[in-house]
Amino acid sequence: MRSEIARIVGFWTQLGVDGFRVDAVPFLISPPGAADETDPHAFLRELHRFVGRRRGDAVLLGEVGLPQQEQLAYFGESQAELDLQFDFETAQAIFLALVRGDARPVAESLRRRPPVDVRQGWVTFLRNHDELSLEMLAPDERDEVFQALAPDERQRVYGRGIVRRLAPMLRGDPRRIRLAYSLMFSLPGAPMLFYGEEIGMGELEGRGDRRAVRTPMQWRNARNGGFSDAKPSRLVREIPDGGYGVAHVNVHDQLRAPESQLGFIKTLIARYRAAPEIAWGRLTLHDVHDPQVLVHSLRTDDTTFLAAHSFGDEARRIELDADAVGPDLLVDLLQPVSPVEVDRGRFVIDLDGWGFRWFRAGAEH
């Protein structure tokens, strides 16, 4: 079996893929009921070495559905195993925060998140090709998210997950959708986008399983969304209709609309790539004495990135101690506005309802 996996990995690396998502890692390396006669992590170390020999920059991204502290073993101790791991705790905390209008669940998850080697990293995400798992939330917290985001039982699976895409879950509210993606791209680590989320695709209503979110990509307002020339009856998956159908949500139209969801995501990607301290900086959470606002910074030796996110309908004003941030000037990365300057030792930042701001500290930026 290991030889067959290596053969498949070798085939795809030769074609130039950038890496592999390794599914259900704890069960892959140590199946339930199997005799524990060898080190189960030896396979991950062997696989990492093999991928590195075939292509030095290819990565292994692991789905390890465990609390953050227990995930550390899968990054590897004496030798590297997984390069990246999904941060399930923070993803679930984000949805609890969105439902409650309270930033504290996210702050608490980030405080618990253990640091990892600079060559490895956590992956921040909102949706993927499976259900939105809520298994790491307490039962009452899970019910709270279910009632708000999946009121129909057919939108839930396994008693712990939601089979919906982000846009319909948040009722198409562009403020909350953009806040969620701004937060995802600004948190330390690597952001992961599930196809179709960059344009705000919806799911198939009433499916009741994971296939609800695994629909054809909506390329343009044409038959089958431009995905296939086949007869619609021959498609393996249906395409959502209604407000999230191809007439309203497709790549072709959004490429020509800079203010669209796709235009917004492209801006976040560009800013993320231009600010490497987001991925590798030292994280600091700033207390602004407002439970609805999350403010965090990521600092390298010469640069500081700062982000503020408001989880509420009302506009807010926050103040930050300038000494805790660094230089005396905050340059806005998302809006063409004047920099925020120090006023009597403090930065004063205004946020709209469900608003967010990205900054870099220092006039040179």
C-alpha cells in the first residue's frame, strides 16, 4: 500500500502539482483496531522525504481533526512530517463569533494555538469540500451555530456538521462575508480557499449530504455554467439555481467588476502576498476593551502588520497604545485613505459595522 501511494505521489509531482492534501491523517497512519507494533508516524516521515526528493517545494497539507495541541505531533519532532495542517479549532471559533457578534471565541482559539517551526504552518480556512464540522465546539455552542446557520435539518450531517457554502449561510450579507474572508487572510499562517467561494457560489438545497457543496464551477452565464457542453441531464452534479445560480454568480461577470466578490478576494490575495509578516510574524492580540472587536498584529524584525475586525452592526471607534504597535504611522493597505497617525500616544481607528481595516506600521511602507 505504501508503494502504491508513493507511485501515485510520484506521478503527480512529475506533472508539477504543488502538493497534496492528506485525508484523515490519524486514521491513515494508525487504523482503528490495528496492532500498534511500529511507529505510525514513520510513514509520514517517509512520505515527506519522498515528496521532497521528487520536488523540493511540494507540500503535504494534513487533515488532522484534533485539538491544536494534539496536532503538533503530526508536524514532526525529530524529522518533518506534515508541512501544513488545517486549524479546525479556529475555523469553528470564527463561525461561533459570527453568530454571536463576539470576537472573543477567535481570540481564545488564537491564544491556544501553539507556535510551529517557521518552515511549517497552520492553514486558516472557512469552507472545504466536506461539511463545516462543529465537533470541537461545546454542545450548546454547536446548537447555537446550527440554529443560526443551518435551521433546516437537511442542512446538517452526522450531528456535527453543516453542508452549506459560506454565502448562503451568511444570508448573502456582503459585510459579514467580506469580514470573514478578511479575517481568514489576515490571521497568521496560510489561507485556503475552496473553489467557488471566491465568487460566492451557493449549495444545492435539500441534498442533505456533502454533495450539496460539490457542484460544478460556475464559469459563465451559459448552459451548465460553462462547465460542460453535455446535456444537463448527463451532469454528475446539478448546478444551484435561484439567487446563487449562474445568472447571478459566475466568474465571467465578476472578472469585469472590480467591486465584486472575486475582485475583493483578488485584492486580499495581493495584499497577503505583499506582507509576508502575516504568515511568519510574531502574533500579538491587543485588548481594546470591546468584546466585539478583534485586533491583532504580526511583527517581524522590521515590519508590523495590524488588523482590526468588528463583529457587530454598529460603527465603533477603538484606541491602541502606540508603544504596543511600534512605529508612529499606520498605512492603510485596503483603502486609499490617509495614514493613521499617533495622537497623544495612541492610535484611533474607526470601524464600520462588520468593518475591518488592514495596516502596516511605518512610513516606509
